[in-house]
Amino acid sequence: MKKVLLSVILSITAIIAFSQSSSNSKPSIQLIRNATLIIHYGGHKILVDPMLSPKGAFESWAGIAKNPTVDLKLPMQQITDSVDLVLVSHTHADHFDDAANKELSKSIKIINQPADKTFFSSRGYTNAETLEHKTKWENINIERVNGAHGSGKVLEMMGKTSGFILSATGLPTIYIMGDAIWTDHIKENIKRIKPDIIVVNSGGAQIKGFENVPIIMDEKQTMDLIASSGNAKVIAVHMDALDHCRTTRVSLGKEAAKNHVAKDKLVILKDTETFYLAN
């Protein structure tokens, strides 16, 4: 009887594990925290902009609290296991931190912007590819586009940032905008690419001394983006994890409601929440 019971338990466990594995491999975008994403796409697990430090691991950027302001809600192993590709939009600590450098294998495949070529080579990564414009990795087309991480003097201070466009046969096209404000260049990209999904960093971040100059999109700029997004679904991230981000999930939701943005048009992801892509 005990053997039969044990066999039943093991069978149920195997079924649950298989079900979870199958679910997790469906085309999807999962927010881990801030701008860190796990994207299942074309049969691959892609990690985007890994900030993996515990709460309060590095300095305050607004004099309010140490960053990150919230802990990871998933075990590290669940985030980093079986990753096939890492996309890094730029190497500010909230997009690639010391914890990510420690946790990731030096042989893992990384795609990064030209401005960060030395960063990855100096840290011993042997499979980091500096992407100028376009490449095909496995069955996925990847295009890198520039973003503006602020304007005027602030843009000079913040340095280069990038976004990535993913496309593959039979799958929705995803435009990961990275740290960028709303510009004509972004608007042109959307018009040219006609993405199905746009992932926007909507935290309205500012730096001390330049509080009137957003370095990523805020509520108003996100509304401008939505107005020019065509048929794309807009997924908002990069909120409620850093002390210099002024836009929150609540404030963005209120702005969307004020502008009569449908809930199926703008998806404001919570940490660990998954959005499944329609084939």
C-alpha cells in the first residue's frame, strides 16, 4: 500500500513539474523586478537587464532610500537557470549589477551595445557579442536601436542606451525600448517596425539636481507613446523598485484611466507577473 501511495505521489509531482515547465516555456514576458525580464521566445529563455542584488545593496540615487528598494521575489536559481541569452541595454547598476556579474556564467551568450564592449570583455565574458545593428541568433532576429536616456546635459551625463527588437516566424514582434524618453526617433521606430508588443520603462526616473528632466518615460510620455503605438500592446515596467523613479504603478494607472486607455491596451506588470504572448 505504501509503495502504491508513493508511486501515486511521484506521478502527481512529475505531472505538476511537467505542467509548470510547459507553462513557463510558452511565449511570454515575465517581469522579475524593475527592468529585469525573462522572455520565453522561439523556444529560448532570454534574460533582459539583470539587476539581481538584494534590497538595499547599493546607494540611494535620490537621497530617499538605498537601492533596490524591494527584494527579488523569485529564487535566484529560478531566474538564472537554463538562460540561453542575456540582452543588456546598458550597464547602469539597475540593468546589470555586481550580483548579475557574480551569478552569470562567463561563457553565457550576451548581446550588448557598442558602448559596453569593453565592460564585458574586461569582466571575462567570452561569449559577449557587441551588436551594431542587426543579427540573427538561433531562430530569432534581433535588432538594436538607440535610445535617449534624458535630454540636454542630462543625456550627456547618462551615456548611451539601447533597445532591442525581437522577431521570429510565427511570433509577435517585441520592441524592448530600454531606458529612453519619448522622442521622434522612438516614434519613427514604432512606425517602421509596427511591433505587436512594446515594453516601456515607465518609471519617470530623475537625477538629483535635474528634477525636471526625466531620464526615462513618465506618465505623460507613456500616454504619448500609447497614442502612437498603433495596434501594439504596451507593457509598462521599471517602477516601484528604485528611489529615483517618480512614476509608480498606481500613478501610471490613474493617468491611463484619465486618458481612457483600455486595460487590454496598457498592461502594468507587477513583480513576477507573466504576460503570455498570442501566437
